[in-house]
Amino acid sequence: MKVVVVGGGIAGLSAAHRLTESGHPGLEVTLLERSDRFGGTIRTVEREGCLVELGPDSFLTSKPWLSDLAGRLGVADRIIPTARTHRRSHVVHRGKLHPLPDGFLMMAPTRLWPMVGTSLFSWKGKARCALDLVLPRGSATGDESLGAFVRRRFGGEVLKRVVQPLIGGIYAGDPDTLSLKATIPRFFEMEQRHRSVIKAMVAQRRAAAKQQRGASAGSTAAKHRGQASADSGGPAGSGARYGELASFDRGMEIIVQALLQQLPSDAMHTQAEVTRLTRDGSGWNLACGDGRDYHVDGVILAVPSRHAAELLHGTDSGLFEELAAIPHASSAVMNLAYRRSDVPHPLDCFGFVVPAVEGREIIACTFSSVKFPNRAPEGLVLLRVFLGGMLQQELLRSDDEVLLRIVRGELRDLMGIESEPLHTELARYPDAMPQYLVGHGRRVERIESLLGRHPGLALAGNAYGGVGLPDCVRSGEQAAERVLGGTDAARLTEPAS
């Protein structure tokens, strides 16, 4: 059996690894990547002692697929958690950085008094947020935008001041167009099970604290599970679930290097763009721009959905239309290193997000050297600034020098940094973030149904069942199972947990 995996990002690498790991007799796997390197958006570089992430800097451990893969690759011992101190976020409010209330996670508070005391919301906004405690459940059927859900349960202030910038930092999208069920389904489930989202989150926090107390007398593993639960829902943090985030000691590219070491070097090809894909009886023909041709039994398209659509245009018009209809947002990441003495901010958090209503030209900033250890030498600070997203697409047409001026101006206004950075690294990601619009789940179901017409064909990547790195790993492994004929292989997603 011959299988070609098209796309050498984390989804394609995971698919190729799962195929070789399967031990399927007579299996030949070829991995084709059109760029000059494997890893996709994952890229770690070292610059003057700084460990610079040009792409994602972390992953969620609560989604086990990447952690499990790391274990099978022998690099699980290189996974590191976020720093224990300063696990909180700030948000820009009226031109200043303000801490999110302790216990405020994504869209709802889990503690009363920090919410009462915050200056982020007016008293009217706080009272409107509290109405979640008495409001009825929403409909269990249909789909709803994330923005509509937050507005209905917590009010417009919570949406525009906190949820929009947090979601913008994760999905680079507009919450009024994104599907709640496709992006953060756990909040839909909380409402359906508990009616009040706040009550559900408070109950989870108390259960986590109880688990931690119970683990204190148990095994080391039990203590770790209890602490992880407490970190994810406990009071000592705000914003993202920082207790569930992790990276690798020398950066995210460790997982890419580990995958490449397990794959046969003669089966992996860079600068190998697939230009044509056609069905040939029970198999598939692929043509590459470098003149190579392949006739294989199975194909995994681990490429952006729009590229998959182009390759399938002549094979299935229905698949082409569904895949081409998934919109994508562009973004850019700029890393900047400074002397600590040149940064007046106390750096007492992991970073900040910027609401669109502030009218600024960056969407978030991560304090990388605070978030993880060994990201910058002693006496230096490493910052990661995010630009673009669906609400600022035009900005990314600017050249690199203009973007640097914009970023420096924003950091001067918000953090008081007047000095020039010691060095910078800019990475652009055009059309890299799929937008899970309202109805995305139904679209994925239709894509799954259409795939059923084509044995030996599978899709993988971040356009279907999750945008995070663990989701991409799962997507690639499921695609491999589909091509191998696994029992649940036709699904691009799984029921939300």
C-alpha cells in the first residue's frame, strides 16, 4: 500500500508518523511539503541568547493528543509548564493596562469580589453580567455566534471589553461571526447542564479545589492531576487557562524535530508542490511541480482547506465548494528583545490583550520571558506582539518597517518603552487561521459525508475540528486511520468533551 501525505506541518507530520507507527505490512509513505522546511507555522529560532517562537509558543495539555505524541516520541520529559508566578492577563482599558479580575476565565467570573472591585466594567455592566445567574437556558438546537451568546448571558460590556480581545488573540476572528459550538463548546454545554454559566464555573472551581485537597494525601501522579485541575480553574489566574498551557524546554520546534527523526529521510521531500490530483480507478495520481509523479492507494491532504479545494476541483465539485467556502484570517507575529532596564512595566503578568474598541493597531502582546523559563538571558526581556486578524486585515499590507514603527509606538504608549529593541523577528501568516463561522459544524458534517465517496482520501489540518496544535495532531492521526481503514476514520471531528 502506498500513501502520500501532502503538507508537512504538524498535521501532516502527525499523519505520516501514525502511518509508519501502524506497522501496516508493505506500507510506503511519502511526505510532500511545498516550502523549504517542515513544521508549518511551528518555528523556533535562537537569536542572541533568546529563544524566539515565530509561530505558536504553547499548547493545551487538557487536550491530550500532542502530549501523548510527545510521549511516544520520547520527548515528554522536555515538556515544561508556564511559570508558576504571574499567571494572569491584563487588558487595555482607556489606554492603560488593567488586570483582568482574578478568576475571570474567557467570558465569565468564578469569584465575586474581584469582579465587584474591577474598574474594567461600569456598575451597570457588572449588574448585567450577574444576570447570568437568573437567566433561562438558551435553545439546545441550532447554532449561535459566540458574540450573541456572550451578549445574551453577560451583556455588551463583557463582550467588547474582555471576550472580543481574548477571542481575537486565539482565533484572530470576530466573535459576532464565530460559532460558539465550533470554538468554545464547553460554554454551550455549561448553559445546557447548569443554566447559569457562572454557577457552572464556580462549581468546577470548587470541585478542582476539592480534588487538589484530596490529592494532597495521595500519590505524586494524583497530586499532579489535582494541581492541574486547580490551575485551570482556580482563583490565582485570569484570562486564558494558563495552568493547562505548556511548551518544550527549547521551544515548540522540539516536537517537529522529534517527528522528523522518526520518519525515513528518503520519504520526505521539501519544495515539492503538488499541482494536480486525480482519481484513477481505486487509486490516485499526483503530479508535482518538480516533475515527479505518484500513483498511490491513499492521499492525505494536510494543507489549508483552500489548497485542498484547488486540488479537488476536478474530482468533486461539492467538496471544492465546501472547502473553498471556509474563510481564513491573516496575522503577523513580531518578537522584540529589550534590556530589562529599558522596560518600565513591572511585567507582573503573562501579557495583555487589546479590545477593538480601543482603536489600536495591535491585538495582543505576550511577555515570553515571563511566561516560560529560559526564553531570554538574564537582564533581557522578550515580547511577542500580534497584529492583524479579521478586524485588521488591511494593516498587514504594510511593509516590515511600517509594522515595526507601529509596534514600537504601541509599546511606547502602553508600556512606556522608549528604547529601540536589541533585535526583532517578524513572521507573517497570510490566510493561516480558519474562521469557524456560525454553521461550521454542519459544514464539516457535509465535508465528512462527501469524503465518504472517495475511499483512500482524507483531510487534515486546523480547518475542521480545532485550531490548536493538539487538535491538528489528532486531525492528522485520524486522517491516517481513515486511509488505513480505521473504524471511526471518516470523522474530521469528535464530540466535544
